[in-house]
Amino acid sequence: MARNDLITALDIGSTKICCFIAELGENGRARVIGIAHHASQGIKSGAIVNMEDAQNAVIGAVNAAEQMAGTTIREVFVNVSCGTPTNGEIDLQTSVGSGTIGDNEMRKLFGETKFRDEAPDRAMIHSIPIGYKIDGSNGVRNPRGMNGQTLGVHIRTVSVAANAIRNLDTCVSHCHLDISGHVVSPYASGLACLVEDETDLGVTVIDMGGGTTSFAVFFDGALAFTDSIPVGGLHVTNDIARGLSTPIGHAERLKTLHGSALPSPTDERDIIDAPQIGEEEEGTVNRVPKSFIVSIIAPRLEETFELVRAKLDASGVDKVAGRRVVLTGGASQLTGVRELASQLLDKQVRLGKPLGVSGLAEATGGPAFATGAGLLSYAADNRGEVRPVRVTKSSSGPFGRIGGWIREHF
């Protein structure tokens, strides 16, 4: 049977699809009661490339999680790793007259002002109020209960390519699931792994997935910037497969067991066997030193962090990002990645693990499952965000949806 007190996260990635089913405790903390993951199919760089294959993979993960939880789910929160995220900012202001600011004034601020619709090829994913202003005075976190004649708000937005979201929504809906909300992957990972001081002082979350590496900057307690590059752990695997002429499955195993982002003195002495593509005889292998594999892995990871650094520098947000970096995603667990990131980014680096979710086993409590845990944290606490935002034909632009949310919740 379906239960109304549950929240579900669906992490759709290029290498695996994870489904988390959790119940909310009295303290608002999510406790996982069902979890499953399935190898991704029909997905490349976070985008749907084969609808039928992707649906089968999603159904496989969801069914297994439902069996573990002993329930049937209807709605899910879904991550977004595709669509080229674009950051924007909006300032709104309205006259509220004299007196105390309450729900009516908040409703007027978000629901009664005329707005310009977003571009038709973009879909807004996040609309985050990051600061209110009363009578010209900035820095107000929550204006309710305060007095003033004018009320303003500064909203930070994230949008992605509309068609990419429509394909994602179609895939999920064909699995007989409704989408409660979308969350860009590095934002979700940050919600799962960051502590309050990091989000206040400035930190960059780098989510190293299979097909993409996405990243988000948090500052002053809120999301400040997010972007992605089309390079991930699968590119490292493919490099090894090409360099050693070995099947991709064996290349992934070699990367996991013997791979490293940094060389060590023993690499030349450690000899590794790599089966050859198309060879049927087990004795036909390519024997190479571990240093050869490291020489393939290191340049690709160096390229990844250099691209991230270039994007941060070009955006200008690196100045508020502070001196800390938190790495998440399956590719971040490769030996030496943390040290390499610290060298190339010139920042303090740590691996991020889910902090705000209970019930995770040791095998599912690491960086590879941060996005799924972050989706649960997002569902449990919206942190002041104006949501949900749904991509539907009836939507009247982002601000019509904001107004609808305000009318629904006040």
C-alpha cells in the first residue's frame, strides 16, 4: 500500500539509478526504509538518449526499493544533471503600506507583480529568495512580523534546457510516477554533505558523476552558482579501455582496483594483467605496470579540475567560494583524487558523505550516494525556496508558478 508520510528520491545518473524511500521523523529528519540502485541504461551525460531503456532501468530501481520498504510510491523528487544550467537573479519590490508584514504582504510580493516570462527553450528549476529588503534596508532574512512600507526580495534562479527536462519528466511519468520537484545534482549533494559553517563562509561542491562533473558554490547560507562540464568517471574508464585495448567492463574494474590519480614509487614494480578485446583465450592478456594506468587516469582528472577552475574563474564566484571544496560522486572515490584536487584548485578538499539522513548502510553512505540523500533533505526542508516548479504546458512562466506556490501555501 502507498503511504502518505513517505518521501522518495530518484537519482538518475549516467552510471546508476538510485531510489531512496524515507519516512520523516518528528524532528524532520529523513530515515531511509528502502533503497535500491540499478545500472543506468539509455542515459548519457545525465540526459535521456533511449526512452525505453531508461524507463526499464528506473522501474528496476523503484520496484526493488518498494519491495525493501514494503510500500508503493506515487511521487518522487528527481535530480537534474543535464540541460546546461544557467544562473540568473531577479529583484522584486512591492508597496505594502504601513503596518506589520505578514502572509498577505508576502503573497502580494510574489503573486501580484507583473513579470516577464522566461525564454521558451528554458525551464526554471530553482527560485531561491536569498535576501529581503524593507524600506531600502538590505540583509533581512525573514520579513514576517517586521514593519515597513516597501518590501523587496532578491531571488537567485537556475534554469536548464526545457527539452532535456521534458524528456526526463516523460521517462518518469511513463513509469507511473509523479514528480514532486527537480533539484540540480550538485545542489542536492551540497544539501546532503555540507555543514552550516561551510555554506555560510563559502564552499564549492564538485559532484563527480559518470557522464558529467557538476559543481555548485554556496555562500551566505544559500546557493550562489551552479554549472557542469561533460566529463566524468566514464571518460576515465573509456580512456583506460582504449589505452589497454581491453573491454570496458575490465577497464572499470582496473580503474576501481588499481587506479590512482597520483603516481607512487611502487607503480613501476606492480604489474597488472589486462584482457584483450575479442580474445577468447584466457592466457591472452596485456601485462602492463600500474604506472601506465596512472599515466592514463591522471591527465583526464587534471583536465576535469582545470575545466572546473576555469568555469569558476569566468563566473566571478570563486571570490566568494572560500577556501574549501567538498567532493562527491562515485568518481571522487578514486585514490588520489582528493590530493590532486587540492593541488590544482589550491583549496582545502574533503570527501563529502551524507550527514542529514539516517538509515543508510555503510555501502550506501558514501559520496556516490550523496545526490540521492540530498534529494531527501530537499524534500524534508525547502530552506525558504519557492517551489515546486513543474514543467507543464499550463505553466505561465516562472513567476506564474511562483505565484501559484504562494497561493497554495499561504
